[in-house]
Amino acid sequence: MSFDYDKWIRPGKLPHIWCPGCGHGIVMKGLIRALDTLQLKKEETAIVSGIGCASRLPGYMDCCTLHTAHGRAAAFATGVKMAKPEMNVILCGGDGDGTAIGGNHFIHACRRNIDMTYIIMNNMIYGMTGGQFSPCTPTGDKASTTPYGNPDPGFDIAKLAIGAGASFVARGTAFHANQIDKLIVEAIQHKGFSVVEILDDCPTTYGRRNKYKSVIEMMNRLKDVAVPVKAAEKMDPEQLKGKILTGVLHKQDKPEYCEQYAKVIERAKGTAR
């Protein structure tokens, strides 16, 4: 299948600012394929982000876009969706933006189950703002703020989203590029809050500090730790040790927030004097 990439790229915005080898461009290309597959209308599609390398993505997209404050993407996106429920609202950002400064907004968007899709590009570091460790930096790994190794345990974004109430949760990797658009398509089609975590790589602020020799080595790391959900069902705990499940991890039908809120408004109208 061929895709119309030019349709979704804002004229005059390329080349992008991402470092050579960064996985964010792969994710953006997957998002474009998903939008093109679904044949969404630009004027009915809003892409919202906060601050950070991943959050620069909307600047390259030719649709309705909103580049907001650090960690506040879910709050702004909720406002967009509540004001115009017919919009296809997609959030994008990194692990630091989404689960550290934006963690509270993230869990409450999951809890409400508002019909939006959040693409979290997890490169396990604050790439743009100085290379600080994030809630997803593996224990023992180095960052600018943990030069002797990170002492903290890391978040599992997928489990966090499921526990907070998201009704669709999936995970992919930048290595498995052909899977990204399929996960995003299913997430957008799902009625409720959808989280798509994409594990990717930051060769500049994470890779160099942690002695990865090349981007190829970092991408092979993603390939080696990823196990599809279906394959994992046939593996024992020992075989799954150190592995990360990919694919659709959680999906359920539950009430959607905008629809529930509309019922509250109708009840209020019925009792208004």
C-alpha cells in the first residue's frame, strides 16, 4: 500500500531538528501512515504535545496542531476534546513530558477514559532539556543528573496506563517500524483513552552516556528485548525475564468521558429553572 506522506507534512518545515539516529522520525512516519490509512480530515484532526524532543512532532504535521507547556499536553487535549468532541485528538510526547511533570494529567486522562490517543515515545531520558534521568530511565543507567548510575526503579508506562483506567494500551518499538501505524490505527479507532508506547532510542544524550557504540547497537537492543504478546503466551517466566511485551496489551469497552459528561449536561438542563 502506498501512502501520501506529503499530504500530512507542513510545507517548509523540513528538515526536522531530531538528531541522526533518533527514533522519533520513525514514529512520525508511522503516525502519518496511520492518518493516511484512516483517511482522516485535517480540519477534524488535532495533534497536541508538550515540551521536549518528541513534542516537536506537531510542528511538522499539516493539520490542527497545538504545542503547549511542559507536561500539559493531556490537559490541553482534554480541553480540545471537550469543546469539540467530534475532533480526532492525538497527543504525542516523551516519557519525561508524559510521566514525570505530566504524570498527574496522564493518569487522570486514563481515569476519565476520554476518547483520545496518546503516543508516548519512550527513549528513557530527557533528550532536549539536558539529558536528565526520567521515570523510565533503567536502574543503574547514567544521565546528566545521575552520572554514577540511576538509583530509581522505572515506570512501566503500559502497566501504569492500565492501572489508571485507560481502555486501550499498546506497545511497539522504533525497530519494528511496520507495526507502529497498525497500533496507532487501532488506537484511534478505539472509543476511549488509548495509549501507544513506542520504545525508541536517543543516541545523543542517552546512548553516549551509556556507552552504546552506534545507533545500530541501540536499535538491535530494541529488537532483542521485544516479544509479541502472542509469542509470550507460549513462553515461561524464565524465557520472558528481561523482555518487554509488544502489541495490544489491553483493550476493553467502558463508558467514554465526553458521552458521560453530555448526559450530565442534559440532566442539568432538565433541572434548570
